[in-house]
Amino acid sequence: MTRLKKLLVIVDPDDDSDFVIERAILLAFYGKADVLLVMNKANALPQHSDVQPGLAARFFRSQKQLFTEHYQARLAALKTRFETQGINTETYFTSDKNSADVILRKIREFEPDMTLKSVQATSALSRILITNTDWKLVKGCPTPLLLVKACPWAEDGAILTAVDPLHTKAQQNQLDHLMLDTTVNLARSLQLNARVFHCYFPDLSAMFPKVVDAELYIREVREIHWSKVKALLGEHGLSEDQATLTRGDLIKTLSQTIRTARANILVLGALSRNAVESAIIGSTAEKILYDTPCDVLIMKHNG
């Protein structure tokens, strides 16, 4: 992704202080992108076919009209916010019960370069709430999907990309390049730092029973991983000091790196087809999405 020309923003109908609006204005302003604001709010009122003709029918029609006008007015106010920044903006409101399906259909029609959606923190334990709609979008969204957390960006923050350069599948290697291209371009346009993260875990079973060679083995494994990371860095004009190579627990070391790098966005890759299930929908990835203290940009191989 060399440039953001079109953004699709999924607006939360029940949150007036949605951080996704701030992110979208920032990305659209610096990228000079057009924006489509999409809001879906299911209407619980009975449909016309469920109401007998007469006074009741007229009442429900008027209530449905007021319902629609209320949310369209909210979208119109948001459109004004974008347009005062010189951002060309359109809106789309629907009251479909199948929120994910209607949003995915709109994404396919509009073909944005990025889709933005907020994920909400629960008040009890400050955990992030990933809804069923969110997971459907993670699995089905054909564009890069930015899941926005309710926290401000650091002015001197970074965009941190988690790569896997030793992956045996060609698609994963191509995805690493796509993610790094996106990271470099976004960091440049937003005046943020570009950072690269890779975690490895040596297979200690490969060296047994030669326990005395453990330290040498671990150094060799590290050198293999570091050489692959350095090759990636060189291809994208990044320096070695922009990369972090860690060993051991992925979640722990990634969380530490996010804090140290002051990451505003964590870029994760997910292969298409069945690999999405294992790469994203899984205990490790769920924990990353739930607990990562920054926005998460999920990208897929576009081949």
C-alpha cells in the first residue's frame, strides 16, 4: 500500500467520543484520502408487515423515520468535521440486523485502501471487547483493517510491524514485504517512527542430549533469525537500530517492545484462506488483540 486514497470508517452509533474518528481525520488529512463514513444501527421497531394498518402503523412509521433521521444527523455532523479539514466525505446509514454482512458488502463496493473500526474497552477490567462483528470483519475484510483502541497516539510514537522472515510459505514472505511497505509509507506520511519486531523461540529438543551445546545452539539460531531480519530491513531502507529481535514468550516480549517503542499501531499479518483462522483467530492472537495497548492493523496477502 503506497498511498491511502480511500478510507472506509465504521462509525459506532452509540459512542459520541469514538477514537476512530480522530484516527480517520488524521490519516485522511495526511494521505489526502476520500472518506466513506458507514454506520449500522439495527432498528428494533416492528416492520410494516408486522403491524396492522391504521393508527399503530402510522405511529411505527413515524418512529422509524425519527430513528433514521437521528443517526443520519449524527453522520452529517461527522461529515462536517471531516470537510472542515478539506477531506472529501460521504456517508452511508443502514439499519440491517446483520451488521458484519452489510459492512463487508459496503467494503467490497467502495474498495477502500483501509477500513477503520473501533474496539471498545470494558469498564470492569479495562479489557478490550472484541465482538462477533469484529471477528467477522477480521476474517472477511478484504482490505487492511485498523482496529482502533480508545487511547491517544503518542506524538513521537511508532508504527511497529511484526514480521516472520523464516516462514516457509512464499505468501507469508510476500506479506512481510507488503506490511513493511505500508509501515514505511504510513510512518513517513504521519511523521512517526518505523519499527520492526521479530520473536523467535529455539527448538531446544533439536540439540538434546547435547546439553553442553545449548548456548552455542541458541547463538546460532539467533544469528539465523537476525540475518533474515537484516535482509528485510535492507530491502525497505530501514536500519538495524529500527528492529527489535527477541527470544522467548511472544506476548511478553511484544508487549515490552510496544511500550519501549511507544507504538501507536501494531501491524500484524494474516494469510488468506484457512490460515486466517490459525494466524489470527487463536489464543495467542486473541490475547494480542485484547491486551495490546495500541491500535492493531491487520493485513492480508493480496495475491
